Amino acid sequence: MSITINLDSEDATNALAGKLAGRARIGDVLALQGDLGTGKTVFARAFIRAVCGAETEVPSPTFTLLQVYDDAETPIYHFDLYRLETSDEALELGIDDAFAEGISLIEWPERLGNLLPATCLRLTFSHADRTDAREVRISGWDDREVDLT
């Protein structure tokens, strides 16, 4: 799959996250790329709430680097690797276990270098023409159909 989607509101981002959450399965890695303020954390929160329940508190893992949500049937690992200095630090966080045991949402995945699985779903967020709009380019998951319309 390779598609670009315009997200004209936070609600549109939430809807996209819900659709992808409904198709994600254990072992999936979603690489959330983009500059600060482009919607990565908004997407991650909506994805986690779609799986774990709307009332789930989803703090940003900027300072902790990792938040784990294991109340649902499938554990979700939310990584924010912005402060990582080397990819080896991700191994200390247990990223290889996360890849095997649950669904991983990774903000700043470029910090992983070659530890990022080639089979990941890449979502590259960017600012659109309007200040409140975003655009996301999605690639990967060639082995399954996902209706994102």
C-alpha cells in the first residue's frame, strides 16, 4: 500500500488511526515520522484509544521513552525516541520484545537505524497548506487490504 491522505482536522486523524488500529495485529510496527507538531502523537493517542478504550489516558512518552498499554488483548508499545542518542539504547528499552509481543507505535523511528523492521508501516506526517491541516503518506502492509477512504 502506498497512499497520501489529507487530514483536514484532528477528527480526520483520529478516524485514520481507528481504521489502522482495526487492521493491526501482533508483530506490527507503525513508524510515525514527521517534524514536531505534525500529528504523530495525536495519531498514536487515537490508535491506542481505539484498541484500549476511549477513556484510556495516553500521556506522551517523550520523557519516559516508552509507555506500555497491556490492558487490551494485544499489548501496545508506544515509543518516543526523540531523545535517543544511539539505536543501541532502544535495545535497552526492550524494543525487540515489543516487536515480537505486541503492536509498536514508534515516534522518531529514524533513530533506530537498521533496527527498524523493513516490514513496518510507515506514516510520514507533514503540514498541509492550511495551518490546521496535515498530510500523511502511508506505505507498507502490502500483504493486506485496508480501506482508508
